[in-house]
Amino acid sequence: MNIVIDLTCDETIIPKEDDKEIMHKKHVREFREYLNQNVSDADFKDNANSYIHQIIRFFYKSYSGSLNIMCIWNSKMTSVAGKFIDDDSGPVIELSKSIVINWHTLKETLIHELCHAGTLLVSQDTVYHGSTFKWWAKMCYDDLGIKITTCHEFHINHKYTFKCNSCGKTFKKNKMLKSKHTVCGCGHKLEKTINH
């Protein structure tokens, strides 16, 4: 079941022309300070939605001025930390409930997905991890110190590990494999281990 968090923000910031650079630097400085705070796992668990809302607000103020976006916790996403979708229902960021489990994973995942939002909605470029996305990612790194890569390197605690006793390949999954999928590509049976 997905839990929808209403994080749409329609604040429009229109500073005078000569104040734009000053305002941008101020917002970026505040954003960086916010991201550099220490957040315990317990505090994150209790206040995750509030942290999401604040990161999105700071991103709007610092880079886009105005975007309407929805953020959804997705309990079915187990192999990717987040994804950005813009379809008929509007722009949505989905965050994995099983991977985005602390302040560190939230910052990197949400800003990565906001770079996708900026690429598509502000820069109007549809290339997923192309040069425009990389420009947004570099800007976030330069301004915020958050390194945005195309794939996350978070450790995922999978429930099961399947290992081929013949070739040694391992497959990590959160769900049991169906009986027809318990054979390795080399043709040998996979052995299941339950991870704790």
C-alpha cells in the first residue's frame, strides 16, 4: 500500500532583478545548512515526512521558484531508492520505504529525484540521465555538497539470498522465487538462505 504525502508547494518567489543573485545565495546557504544537520535514525523515523517537505521547499526556493510535485512512500519498491514520474496525474517522486531509511539515504535520493524534476519541468529536457541532468547534479554538488550519481550505492537488506552451488552466482531478493525461477542461468538449482 502506498502512503501519499501531500508535499505540493506552490510558493512563487519573484525577487527584483538585482536581488536574484543575493536571494539565490541566501537560499542555497540555508539549504546547505539544513542538509548538514545531524538527524538520528529515531528522529528521522518520527519526522521523515517533515524532512521531505523541507528539502522540497528549499529546492524550490534555491533553484526553481515554483514547482508542484507530489511525494509518495512506496512499500513495493525494493531495488531502487526513488523514481521521478511525470504522467497525466502530474509530477510524482516515489521513495522506497525499505531503502530510504535514514537522513543520509533521504537526502541523496530525494535530491537525485528533484534533479530529474528540474531536468524535465524546468529545463524541459526529456533525456533521463543526460547532460542536463548532469548539469543539475553538478550544481547541487557545487552548492550543497551532495554528490548525485546515476545509481545509488546504499546497502539493501534483502530477506533472501539464492546461491548456485555450481557456478557460485548469488541473487538477493526480498520475495521468494517461484519454483520455475529457482534454477540458475547455468542450469543448476539455486539454494535459498534466509538473511536476518
